[in-house]
Amino acid sequence: MLTTEPKEAVEAARNVQAAYEEDGGSNLDAHIDGFMSGVEAVLARPGVDRDAYLSELVSSLEQDERSGQGSGSEVMSALVAKLKSVRKGA
């Protein structure tokens, strides 16, 4: 279970990417849904600043992509897009 620390969610996102690659690049939606369930659980906790948490998480994942840790990753791109849509309330 994720804590309220966005950096822990960043590590979980990297694990999602690794699990997706181990799966041979299948079930992307299932991997993303599992990650997002954890994020939603964190956001539902009392005292969590939804906007700040999501902003920091998106920023960190985008930085990972730029630095090469998530470079070219279909998973990281999909996670960032999903988090941005949640942040906007979609």
C-alpha cells in the first residue's frame, strides 16, 4: 500500500514499468489500473492534499522520462496521462 509520499508512488510507477516489461508488454491497462487504485487510495485518505500530491507525482514521473529512467516507456507515458486526467478531475 502506498503512503502519502509521492516519491514512494514514483518508485511504484517504476515497478509497474518493470512488471509490464516482464509480462512481455501485455496487459498495460491492468498494470495502470492497479497503480491507479493505489494512488486513489492515497488520495482518499484524510489530510492528503490531492492537488499537491498529484502535481508532485506527475512532475517526478515526467522528470524520470526526461532523465532517461522512463525514456520511451509506453507505461510511463500512459501513467502520466492518466494522472493528469485525474488531477483535472476527469
